[in-house]
Amino acid sequence: MSIRALIWNEYVHERENPVVAKIYPEGMHRQIAKLLGADPEITASTATLQEPEHGLTQKVLDETDVLLWWGHARHGDVAGEVVERVVNRVWQGMGLIVLHSGHFSKPFKRLMGTSCALKWREAGERERVWVVNPKHPIAEGLGEHFELENAEMYGEPFGVPEPLETVFISWFQGGEVFRSGLTYRRGAGNIFYFRPGHEAYPIYFNDDVARVLRNAVRWAYNPQADLRDPTEAPNVPVDKALEPIKIRGARLHADGEEGLR
Amino acid sequence: MSIRALIWNEYVHERENPVVAKIYPEGMHRQIAKLLGADPEITASTATLQEPEHGLTQKVLDETDVLLWWGHARHGDVAGEVVERVVNRVWQGMGLIVLHSGHFSKPFKRLMGTSCALKWREAGERERVWVVNPKHPIAEGLGEHFELENAEMYGEPFGVPEPLETVFISWFQGGEVFRSGLTYRRGAGNIFYFRPGHEAYPIYFNDDVARVLRNAVRWAYNPQADLRDPTEAPNVPVDKALEPIKIRGARLHADGEEGLR
Amino acid sequence: MSIRALIWNEYVHERENPVVAKIYPEGMHRQIAKLLGADPEITASTATLQEPEHGLTQKVLDETDVLLWWGHARHGDVAGEVVERVVNRVWQGMGLIVLHSGHFSKPFKRLMGTSCALKWREAGERERVWVVNPKHPIAEGLGEHFELENAEMYGEPFGVPEPLETVFISWFQGGEVFRSGLTYRRGAGNIFYFRPGHEAYPIYFNDDVARVLRNAVRWAYNPQADLRDPTEAPNVPVDKALEPIKIRGARLHADGEEGLR
Amino acid sequence: MSIRALIWNEYVHERENPVVAKIYPEGMHRQIAKLLGADPEITASTATLQEPEHGLTQKVLDETDVLLWWGHARHGDVAGEVVERVVNRVWQGMGLIVLHSGHFSKPFKRLMGTSCALKWREAGERERVWVVNPKHPIAEGLGEHFELENAEMYGEPFGVPEPLETVFISWFQGGEVFRSGLTYRRGAGNIFYFRPGHEAYPIYFNDDVARVLRNAVRWAYNPQADLRDPTEAPNVPVDKALEPIKIRGARLHADGEEGLR
């Protein structure tokens, strides 16, 4: 079965900035869809901020296995309701790959519970991405490192929780380092943050970046993505207890009553 | 120097339910304050939902080293603004100890990025709390386990991220288990979730529970709690780069410009 | 492509103890091989302590994707050279699934770096294994819990490092709890510890146990298992540095010299 | 009470190499002892490879709260018996700080269960150590980064398990990165690996390095370091079970019998 990947893009710079428009005339989302489509096991589609409900209706999300997220200039325009929908789908098991400036997107900040802040510089400097977790599925097919000759710098400290695994760390020409590939799990959903992707350079034409994205989609895919109600907090009635027990002491709640939230 | 602990309590059951009122006539917060006050290194004060700004003004939080949180029936009444203030203080380095039904409190859900759901049963059954991380600071002075003869059951799965450390796991008479002591770090803040604390039983009169709370306050205390602006994402101007670099390629941003969010 | 699983068994109790011989007349390894063989993607073979080099020659290990390990009475008889060979293959990327009393096996203790101690009781009591990480690949197809009506008890504290993920926690009738499913990564190798498997009861005839074993083999399989020399510590000569640098200051080593160990 | 730190040094380069002898005429251990002794809460003593039992008798270790380890040229000369003694003390709760080339020391490899390999270059290049975990106790008093103008390079991949926390990441002039400060816990013992410390440069005269070492000693200190027998695997007799149970089914072991290893 094919993995259904959905690339979400804010799609602003490509329409407003001539530099970016020239690199990505059809938008970064379409270029990323091409990269993913090169993998016969992935079916890639796209959605953008401008579409109704940002293209992220419940139906679309229910039919998505892995969501990729690129945003930058209009994080604030993403509707809270859509954010909660995305977050809930991640808890249910949808994979999420957060790209570059998506570190400040609402869904990522919501799922991390931290500031997700970092330092940055736009100088077209060299970035060298080191694989620190060799033979990790997301690093499949890469050498020990790969280089981006022109990159925006992101520097530590990166305000995220300690990850499950650190896959990549970047070296920058100007003297900084950054944890560029981090894995998390929230509910049944696998999350991967991947740093490269600045809009002013042709990052999504790079073969190693393409490889990482394809690997990450396969890694994030959870075929059991059907945890229907992740927020449910069921009462277990006393007479349904797995071991026989009797009620003792005081009680606030009646049997089978819904819990307080 | 003394650690300034603040016990926040929703303070509803004690005023509305005669069973709880009898156990905690002055409120759970005052009883917990007594337990903490027995430690000469801790200064304990209290705040409740009913106070202006729930007793959690910026000034109060700025003067708090470790916040303890008990809530249940009125999670929804906690103002969003106060929640963000608490969260920001945790990122700055304030410790947070979340008690029992506080698993569904707004600050905890906000900091975990997950549902924080669980299953539950109120039957006064026996709970045995096992120390799975011997000699952890939070378990100091405990034996291999301690028992609560009457407890509410909380059962797995507990919808939280993989913790830094699992300190306690509970056995329940009715057949369930629960990860009852979990540590996290968010920004510069240490977070501890501690399961026991049901209002219908005199849990906060138990010596082992008291010991855990005192240990947890000491553990959560970060004397460096002064990360002033955890959400700052500073631009590093090219001429201030630590290694000499020159601008190459295209740019979207002017030097020293504020980043997009 | 098929995953090549190898079940290693000490194979002592089945030959020496009539109770065990009756349950597993052909040995536990053959029964486990049957369970795994039911998965069309797994090819299962076996090896035992009594074979030359315990059946774990370099060639055999090189052709193994996932090794399962059952040992108890003769941990001490496993040759140190074979242990190092197994450990090195795990670092290269071979998966390892350690079963029940294998917690005290040489390869597991070697890879954990801890005592791997626990408490135990053999009373045929009930064990209820709870899934605490829903929708984890190793829990695929399981309900919220499964039961073993007769089990040996293993109790906390379990002397292992904090795991990557806790998948299962067991409840025991006699009052203990145990982290029964834990994941680790050492080098490129995925490791899973799975508690059930006491020889005196027909554990490996249980459908849920079978399902966990099959899931675990698929999870542990690393198709990139080819990290040829995990212990290599290469010198990077100055003239091969990725950024141009010149030698400055004192040196102990000549260019390209092998490092000290 | 004072924290009893013991600095163990192989003490070979300082006696055999004139460059190193000139920097550390009394040995690196004595210089590190001076740095630690500047903290009124630390009492520092030293031991070297050349002493009987390498200066690490059971009595000495029993009276040590935190052990620091520097080794390079003679890892192989450290007696296996002493290594096991050190490892057991760590499990009991003694802190361990592994310095620089100590990554290949026997105790560190033993406690990690991995190869601990890395790449390296000795060119006196610049190293910039970034704090990625702000306000971590080990980073107390540091700025966002500190620099070592002349350092040996260590490069990723570093063959260690995923740490509890990543505290420092280094940038190297020649193009590599390295996780330079990592925390672990093994049994009741806190472990910190700290990269800087090459013998050919005056690293242990650097104020930031000194600060890290003092912080790390305080962090690693476990006042409860008295887990007497970490390898004990006690049988719990059926009649001592915490919940009343009866023996059911078959048994291999007699009551109270010692377990198999």
C-alpha cells in the first residue's frame, strides 16, 4: 500500500518575492511533491494556507498518513481550529514532518510544549549536515555528511524538549551548530523536525535533502494510525474491574460517570 | 537560601463536598503547605482559583521557585492568560509539580503537547507505588515501595510523551498499572508528575507522600531560573558572526531585522 | 525480502527437567521458530549452546538480521568470544530480542552496561501485560492488555538504563509491577527486552506472545545492517579537512597515525 | 558536607612527552585537583595508573563520591578487576566524569555498552563549545558558548547510546561537530562525558573548562550513594508476597532458592 503524504505550504514567499518565485515558480509544495513522488511507495499531494480550511479538512487529514509542514511569514494566519485538528490527527497516529521555519508553526509549538526558539542569520553560508545516528532509517543512503553550499544559519540553543533521537547536527561556516534532525512521538504519531529548507536557496533541489524527506515519510508512517479518540479518559466501573474488588471508603463519583476535565 | 514553593489549588471540592471538607477543612493546599514547611529549606505559600488572577500574578510567579498544581473540577475556569504566564515561567526555569488530577490541567497539557488522558476508577482500592529508579533524588528516604490503602485508580495508557525518567510505577488492586512518577524538562524548567492525591482520601497525610513532595520540590528547584526571554529568536548580524563570513546568494531579510513568527 | 531471524536457546531445562520437556519436547527454540515462521516475511532458524561456537559463528551472525536470545541456567557457559561477536553484530545493525531470563545473559548485560538485576518469584501467579505505548509497532494487533494466567513474577527495580521507549508494563497478582517491554539502540542495532517466557509454563503457545515476537522481529530489523567496523576511530589528516586549516600548536601524533586505545 | 572527588589519571604523557610535561609538570590530575579545590564544597584527591591497584582500592572507591577519569595511551593496562570495581561503585551511586580520550577507557565502554568510537584530528584548531541545554546545572555560569583556541578535533558519529540529555555540542574549525557534553545514569550513578582535555594544549587552565568540571562534580554527586548490592536478584518467597497468593502450576525452584545467573 502506498503512503499518503500531504505537503502543506504557506505559499506566500513564492508568490510575493521574485527571488523565491524564480526558484519555485510552482511553489515549494509542488517541488517537494515531486521529490516524494519519485518514491513508488509514496503518493504525494499538496495543500496551502489559501485554500478553504487551509486545505486541511477533517476528511483530508483522515486520508493523510504523513503531513509535511512548511510555514514562515504567516504562522499567525493558521486557524486555531485547524491546528487542533492537525494535533489530534498526530495523536491518532498521523506522521508529521516539520520543515525549517516550521519550527515556529502553531502545530509544532503545540506538540512540543516549548518555545521552539533559535538564533538565525541569512548570509548564504555553508552548512554541513552530519549524521550522528548512523544507519537510522531517516539517514538511509546518506554518507557521513552532506553539504548545502548556501544556507540560512539556525543556531543553538534550540528551544525544544530532549528528543527521542538526534539524527543530524549541522555545522555552519559562521561558527554555530544546530540539531538539524530530531525525532519525537506524541500519542501514536511520529514527528521529525528537519532544519534545511530556506526559501531563498534551491534547497529542495538537493538530492540528499530529497533522500531525507523520502526516508522521513517512510519512517513517520504508522500503519496503525487509528487511535480513534486519543483524549478519551474512560471510567472503569467497579464491577468491570479485571480483578474482583469492592468499593471501600468515600466516593465523589457515581459508577460509570464521566470524569471531570 | 530557602526554596520558595507555591501550592496552587483549585479549592472547590473542599468547599462543596462534605467528605472532602472533613478531611481537608482548610483545603488541600494548606495541608500540603504544612508538609513542605516541615523542610527547613522550603518556604511554602498558597494560591487558589478564586483569588484575583487565580493568585498567580506575574509578580507572584517571579518570586516562585517551584509551583505545585492541584486541579480537577474547574480546569476550564483557569484563564488562558494565566496558563501562558505559568508556562513561560516554567520555560524560564521555575519548577512545576503536577498532582493527581492535575494531569488534565491546562498548564500540564500545554507543556506536554499530548492528550494526558488515562483511565480511572474510584473504589478506594489499594495502590502500591514502586520505586523503579532507586536512589533517584525524588525517591530519597523511601523503601522499595509504599502503599496507599485507599486510592483512586489511574490506569495506562497515560497519554504523555516518553519521560526523561520513570521514577514510580503503581500497582492497583483491581488489576491496572500506572506510571506514577515521571520527570520532564521544558525550557529551563523541571517538571514532575506525581499521581497520588485523590481528594476523597487523606492522601496528603501520608508520610511517604509527604516525603516525595519535599524531595520533588528540592529536585525541581533550578537556582538558575533566570532565562529571561525563552521565546526570543535573535538575528545574528553577518558582521557579528563568530567566524568571518561574507554574504552570498539571495536574501529575504535585512541585517538585524526581526524574524518572522 | 525475508527477515532472517535466528532463535538462540541455551536448551538445558527442556532436556533436564521433565516439566519443561513435556511442554517443549523439541525445545523452546523450535516452538518460537514455529511462531515466527507463521509470518511470511520472516525466515526462522535456530541455534543452541551445545553446538560448536554455540551455533553463532561469524558466518551465521553475518547472515542473521534479528537474533532472539533465551538463556537461564548456563549463562556462564557462553564463551566470551561469542559474546563479543554478538555484541559487535548488534553494533553493526543486527536486531536483538532478549527473552525473559535472558536479562542476565552476557550479551544483554554487556550491551546495557548495568546489573540487569530484578526480583522474582515462581508461583504460577497471574500476569497482566499492559500496553503503555499504544500503536507502537511492537504492540500491533494487541488490545489494551493481555493476560498470562500462570507466570513467574519479575519485580522492579529492574537494573537497566532508562529505555528509549517503554512499551509494556506488567501487573502481578502478588503485588509487583515490571517494565516488560523496553526498547534500546546500541550502535546501529535495535534491542527489545520482552519479559514473558518462563520455561515452566506454556508461554510460547500464547497467541499474544506470538504476536509480540513477530512484531518485535519486524521492528528490530534494520535493512541497513552494514556498519562494517563500528569500533573504527579514523584519523582525519589535516590536509583532508573539510574546511582548510593549518596545524597550530603542539602535537603528539604524526599525520594519519592510528589513535591510541 | 564536602563532596569527595577523586581525579584518576593514567599519568603517562606528562612523564614521557616534553610538550605535555611542560604544560603539566605535576600531571594533569594535580591541575584538575586545583581547579576542583577552588570550590569550597569539593575535596579533591588524586590517583594514578602506577599506584598499587591503580590507586583504586575498594576502600578508596567507597570513600569517593565522584570519580573523574583521564586516560589515553594505556587504557589496556587498567586491570579488569579494577574496572569492575569502578563499574560496581557507579551502580551503587558514585558519580563518574569521563574526560576527553577517556571515551575509549574500559570503565566508560563497559558502562555504555557501545564502541564509543569517533573520528579525530590533532591540528590545534579552534573549538567552540555551545550550550544546547541552557540553565542545566552543568552549564551554570557559562555564556551561550565558550572557545578553545587550540583543540584536538573529535568528530561525529560518536558511538554512544542516546543520552539522557545533551548539554554541549562543539563546532570545529575544520568542519566537524561533536556532542561534547552528555549525561547518563547507570544504576544509581550519574555519568557525564566531557570532551575537552587534550594533553598537548593547556585545556585545564581554561576558566570555562574549570567551571564545567566543578559544576559536573556537584551534578554527579548522589548523596544516596549506598545501593549496597546492585547485582542482587532476590527471590520473594510466596508466603512473603505482598498480596496473598498460592502456588499454582509447575515450578523449577524451591522456596527462597537463589536464582540462576
